[in-house]
Amino acid sequence: MKKLINSPETFVKESMEGMVLAHPDILKAHFDPNFLYRADAPVPGKVAVISGGGSGHEPMHGGFVGKGMLDAACPGEVFTSPTPDQMLEAARTVNSGAGVLFLVKNYSGDVMNFEMAADLARAEGIRVLNILIDDDVAVKDSLYTQGRRGTGTTVLAEKIVGAAAERGYDLKRLADLARRVNINGRSMGMALTSCTVPAKGSPTFELGEDEIEIGIGIHGEPGRERIPWKPADEITEMLALSIIEDPAYTRVVREFDEEKGEWVDVELTDPPFQPGDRVIAMVNGMGGTPIAELYVVYRKLHFIAEAKGLKIVRNLIGNYITSLEMQGVMITLLRVDDEMVELWDDPVLTPALRWGI
Amino acid sequence: MKKLINSPETFVKESMEGMVLAHPDILKAHFDPNFLYRADAPVPGKVAVISGGGSGHEPMHGGFVGKGMLDAACPGEVFTSPTPDQMLEAARTVNSGAGVLFLVKNYSGDVMNFEMAADLARAEGIRVLNILIDDDVAVKDSLYTQGRRGTGTTVLAEKIVGAAAERGYDLKRLADLARRVNINGRSMGMALTSCTVPAKGSPTFELGEDEIEIGIGIHGEPGRERIPWKPADEITEMLALSIIEDPAYTRVVREFDEEKGEWVDVELTDPPFQPGDRVIAMVNGMGGTPIAELYVVYRKLHFIAEAKGLKIVRNLIGNYITSLEMQGVMITLLRVDDEMVELWDDPVLTPALRWGI
């Protein structure tokens, strides 16, 4: 295993230290428990937005901490859920009194630990709501997931919800927006190569010399199928059509009902894409993919979207939610309305996303 | 060979098309000969800044076309110099009458073809000056280079010189600034893995399972030494000290003397770094390196710079000048004065670098 690390044990902490040394104006770090948070937190009157998950997906989430996006990010070890004490301490640190929204990718460990942290924080008088991201159309019920996995839509949700928090949305309105982003976003990815978790030291899975995996998860979880390599246009078509032609998807998620003071089951349905829909399109590298190749994918995606009557009104092309050094690509399409587009365009200042500032 | 391309023959063109489809507000493409150029070119009264070189180093240079940076970028085939007709047609397209500055990385083919293009453009009455970037301290006289190779400083030069052009610097003043950036910038890189040029289909060089190469060139040219893998801190120290302790470097470059109307030899000396120097530090991934690892490198670089009395006043961490999917890192340090810092902070709007807009 050849990586630019000192040891698997120090990797996450040293990477966090590097981020803070590089961007002291944007973020600070808390260690034991570990989280990154906005340098100016708590921001008076603002709902705090917190996310987190296993490390190895950078820049998500730490790279999205800053003005207009996240107030805090809680990194677990590589591909390992963060623990409740991380989210609890982060919530205490960034809560201004206006409450906290947890944005949680749908992996069983993350869901459980964020729920536990929310209960602990509420016991201390901090208002917390959790919204789940479960947008990966590839498979249902995966290695670490009941239902659909949470992937690319998380990035777009953090930007849009972060901007809304900055504008002063209250906690309830912010949670409604986050839920609306989730049910309108869909993703699917693929891998050309595997990746190696530092603590394990060998590839997470094996792919043949000429083999690719369609529908891969961001931890290397099995996808839909392994097939021989295909040209980028065909790969793009497989991903894009899986997303665009995905039928309505209904599932039950757990959310906290503040009026009842308890967790409740909520049925959510993702409406299918329709001609005329406006979308934000993300073409996301899995960590080891040259950006020039991502533009080859975007080119084909543009033509497919056009043929299907979808209008790409904004795009994001680069490595935003990754699987260490994996080569591959994920496509995310998010159906947007005027409000979401306006929020997308709002200024943002984070290590990984920056405009208008 | 598994890549997200359709064929080696169409790769560069389709990637350019993807960029234009994704960023029509920022850039346009010209094909046969190939170049990307600012959507609003020519900008009245502004000197045009043009760069280029072999493809495979993206986002450099096409990703740096836009307001506050390049007016045009001329991509050759992967790891192959662009031809004079590309730079000539680009100069014709973006010249507002205020002249054109060519920023040229020091590779023999690039140098020759940009000189030829400059002569052809001058024959048409377009004022052109060429400034060379030769900042790689690793080796002198390499596979494709006489003297030092041009690498990371190119990115910083394109930002700073681009901002100055936007502010209205005239051609002579802009060339003086570009030369000053070059002699104050130094880089050195290393590779954990090789990379595969699409047209060849097999790795450019071979590295053993536990072997790394220190001082690698951006086309995989041999560096200083091949050694067993070391922890990131030790690798960072090797690169940073090679840069910081590099003695004064004197060489002769060819520049066009407008008063004499001919190419002349100019002797340039890079002054060594001194305690008290302020620097912009770039920690650049070679294309396939996870950003979390780049922050581990930045962490150590910060401490080394501090111990050496250098003050890092700005930083850039990410994949900016790459070698396809190569894993590895390059460090660039640029000694800056107030003028360069101000220009660095100026707004920029390109596909790969964006702030203030």
C-alpha cells in the first residue's frame, strides 16, 4: 500500500490538522471527539447544519464546512461511521440556540449514531432534527444500508440547505427544504478500479484488468453488475438512464416529530423525472479520476439530458464525494425549483466549494 | 487500459466539448486548430494571456481560461506539445490590439512551437512576448527539457499574471511580472504510481509495489531517485527542503526584444529563499491522489516552512497540474511581494479556480 500518509492511525487527525492550518479563517478542529467546525461558530440566530460520516470521501464533509454550507462535520475513521459523542459535542459547539439540523447519509451506522446524538442533544435542551439522504438508485438494501444508499445528493443538499440556513430559515423550514432536496435527487456511480482502506492495506474488492462495476457504492459495496470496459459514452448512458428512468420510489424513514416529542415513521416518495424538469447535474470523480475524463462524461450527459427534455441549469464537475483513490464516476441529478437555484447561487466559502466571496 | 474515454483519438476534443457545454458563460472552443478561449474575448484594451501544452495535465491549462486568468489555452495531444497554428489562431482570436503574452512551460517542443507562433503572429502585426516557466528544482536537462522543467509555478503565474492583465497592465509590464513570478517560484514532485497515456495504452514507466520516485516530471520523466515508500512527513521534507535549500540558479533564456526586433539571450537568476520570505504554497495532487492525503502533506509543509522562517501567506491545495491518473504530489513555493499577493486575491472565474465572483 503506497499512500501519502504517516500511518493509518494518524491519517484522519493529521488530515484535519492540515485543513485547519491551511484554512484558519474558515474552520477550526476539535479533537477527541473529532470534528471540524466553522471558525465563526456559533453564528448568532442561525440554525446550525451538521453532517458527517466515514472518512475517505473527501472533500465531503470537512471540505464543505464554512460560510454558506456546513457549521460542522464529524469524520469517522475511514469508511467507518462517526460516534454519537462527535455529533453531540459538535452540536453543543455550533448551536446558537436556533437549533441544529443533522444531514445524514443512509448507512445503518450513521443513521443510528446520528439518532443517538440527536436524543442526547435534545436531553440537553438543544433542538435537533435529522434528515436522511437516500438517493442512490443502483440498489436497494446494500452492504451497510437498508433502502437506498446516500451519495451525491448529499453534496448538493449541503450547499442548498447551508445557504438557506445562512439566509435565516428556521429549523422546521430548513428540514422541509432538506427533505425536498433529497426526494428530488438521484445518483448512480461506477468504478474502474478499487480502493485501499489504510487500516486494511489491501484493495476493498478486486476488479479484473478489463472489468468495471456499474452501480458501485462509495465504500466499494457491490453494485448492479460487473461488465467488460465500455466507452465513456456507453457508461454515461447506463448511469444517466438508470437515474432519469427510475420510477417513483417510496419508502418509510424515521424522523423526529417535535410536537409529539418522539420519533415517527414518515412515508416519502421520490417523483420520477419528467420532460421539462430543470436539474443541477453533478459529474463526480471517485477520487482518482482525471478531471479531463469527467468532462467527457459531462459532454454525453448533456446530450442525454437534452434528448430526455431535462434542462441542466447548473453543474458541478470534479471530485466532491469520493472513495479514496478509486477511479470511476458518479452522476447526480437534482430536480430544482427557483428557490433551490437561488440558494445554489448564494455565496459559499469552504475549502472545497467557493464562489461569490 | 480502463479510462472514461471513448477513444484515444477523440479524448482531447470531447473533453474540450464537455468543458464548453458545462461552462458556456466562461469559455468557447475552437477546433482545427484546437484551443479554448474566453467567451468574452477579445476584451477591449486588455493584453491577452495565452498558455498551452500537452494535454493530460488538466485542469491546467483549459481549466484556467476565464476572467482574471487566461484568455486562451492551446492543448496538444496527451503529453504532446501543441502546434504553432494553434497558438497563432488563438492569438488572432483573443488579441484586442493590446498584444499577447505567451506563458510557456520549459519543454523543448513547447518552447519551439510557441516561438514559431510568436514569429508568425508578429508577421501579422500582433505584438507577442514569450515568458518561460522553468521552476522544477528536481533535475537539470531532462527527457524533453534543456535546463529546468516548467511545472507548478505555471499555475500561480497564470493566476497572478491573469489578474494583472485584467487590471490593465501593458504588455511589457506584464512580461516583467511573469518573469519575476518565474524566478521566485520553485517546485518539486514525486510519484507513488505511474500513469497511462491513452494512445500508448500501457504505463509510461514502472514502479515497484513498494517503490516511489522523488523528483518525477509531469510526463513521468525520471526524477532524482527511486526509493522505498516513506511516510508522508519524510516525503514532504525531501521535497520541501530540496526547494527551500535550492541555491541561486542562473541560466540563459531566449526572449524577444521588441526594440531590437529580434530574439536575444537573457541571463536570469533565481535568488534562494531566505528567512522572512513570504510565500504562496501549492500542494498539488498529480491527478489520482485523494485530497485528504494532500492535507497531510500540507500539515508537514506548514511546520517545515515555519522552522525555516518562511511565512505561507496563501495556499492552494488540490489537483491543478496533473499527470493523468498518477498518484503523487508536487510542492510549489512562490516568494511573493505585496503586488503579487494583491493580484492573487483578485477575483477569478474559471472552470477550476474561482473566487470573488
